[in-house]
Amino acid sequence: MNYKHLLYSIVLLFFVGACTSEQKPVEGPTTLDTSQLVEDLRVLSSDEMEGRRTGTEGNRKAREYLVERFKQVGAEPFKGEYTHPFTFENRSGEKLEAVNVIGQINGQTDSVIVITAHYDHLGVRDSLIFNGTDDDASGTAVLLAYADYFNKEEPNHTLVFAAFDAEEMGLKGARAFVEDSVLLERVVLNINLDMISQNDKGELYASGTYHHPELKPVLESIETGDVQLLFGHDRPEQGYDDWTSASDHGAFHAKGKKFIYFGVEDHEHYHKATDDFDTIPLDFYKSSAQVILNAILAFDER
Ligand SMILES: [Zn+2]
């Protein structure tokens, strides 16, 4: 740097200082931390978590990671604790223990929107690790990103972020959660995220408006960017293609609670060992996370 440049720089700094000294520094709008989102997705679906099957060491590691991350992003422990153990019977009548991980961001009111995803998956089969990156590390990781976002942007509703266990064994974590009838009275909506990262056509479903048509205009009003937001998969006559009870939102629906389920159609990696971090179209994942955030913001406004 020569002296002329140095002088110029000093004058410039002085000028900038004079212009901004009267005002607060301008903060940009809060945005989703998508690089941390991708990192959380990678960690949660890494081989170290051994497929996160309920009751296994890998599942416990995933749980510890979630607790740590909830703390880091400033989510409050739900009812004083991040971890909520429960027991259930599996299909062969064995009693099993599982643990939900739940954080919350307090809003201006007591009414609650519960945002859910399941962190358990299928574990290890025939020495193959089923990492379940789309199913459902994708939904779980985004809970952390939303908790981080709403810690910076206070919501109107109190937002409860529930990472459920034992979904793969019959929505057990969600069923345990909805047993709290006092809390359930305050719940106005469940937004469930299960498989939101894997689609080669950029399509994401918002399912449940058949049951709750009043929620459809809200979803039609949001920015969707390069994601194609579709409706459907929620009519009883669709049989297997009716997703109403296919994931944790089914437990809320069974209790008469409103829900919207976000997810993609089944794909070649669904419940296969290839549902791996390397197969995820990350741009779609980030866009899909943004669209769902837009939906949460729109519901929170109401
Ligand atoms: Zn799932």
C-alpha cells in the first residue's frame, strides 16, 4: 500500500464512521443457517450413529448430539428436560424403552405449534448400516435449524420442537407425547417433517389439507422458490397412498389435532441402506427447509 492509498483509506474510514455513528449498525434479516443444517444432517446420518435404531448405542449417540445442539441453539428444555423417556410394547410384546428429545422456544402466547420429526431409524441389518439420511435425519436436523432461527426471531406461538423416538416401531414417541392432555389443549397445530430431502423433481408434499381445508390458503400464500409444493396423499379412498397415519402426525390426528405433514414421495432409497448422506440433493434439501420455514412463519402469523 502506498501513502496515497493509505491516506485515501483513512479518509474513507472517517467518512464511513461519520455516516454510521448516529445509527445502530444495520442487521440483515435472520436467515436459516443452511451450512450448519447440512452439517447436522451429515452427523446424524453418519455410520457412527449406526442407523439410530431405538434402544441401541447409535440411537443414544444421536440423542446426545441432539441435546447438545438444542442447548447450543438456545432452545429451552421442554417441561424442564430435553429428554423424555417412555416405554412401549413392540410387535412381539416385548417391553422397550425409548426417549424423545424435546426443546422449545417461548413465544408471546401460550398456544403451541408442535414441530416434529423422528430421529430413530432401522439400525443395522445383515451388517449393513441403514443411515436413514432422508428418513428422517432430514426432518430432525431441520428442527435444530428452526430452533436457532426462532431463538433470534421471537415467534407469536410457543414452538415446541420434538425429535421423536420409535416412529419406525409404530409412531410410539408421538403417541407417548400426545398422552399429555393438559399440554395437548394448548396445541393448535402439528407440523410433521419426515423425509424432506430426497426428490429429483423438486417436489415436496404438504399433506393433510383434505382434513383441514382451512390450512390450504395459508400454504398457497407462501413463497416456494424452486420447490414445487403439492397437496394430497390424505384421502381415505387412496388406501396405501393416504399418508394420514403414515408418520408421527397420525398420533396428533388420532387425538383430533390439526396437522400438516411435509414429505416427499417414496423413492429408490426409501428404507434401503443407500438412504445415505451422499445420495441427498443438498440444494433441494435447503430449499425444502426454507419452504417449510415459510409455512411455519405463515401459520405463526395467524
Ligand atoms: Zn420416517
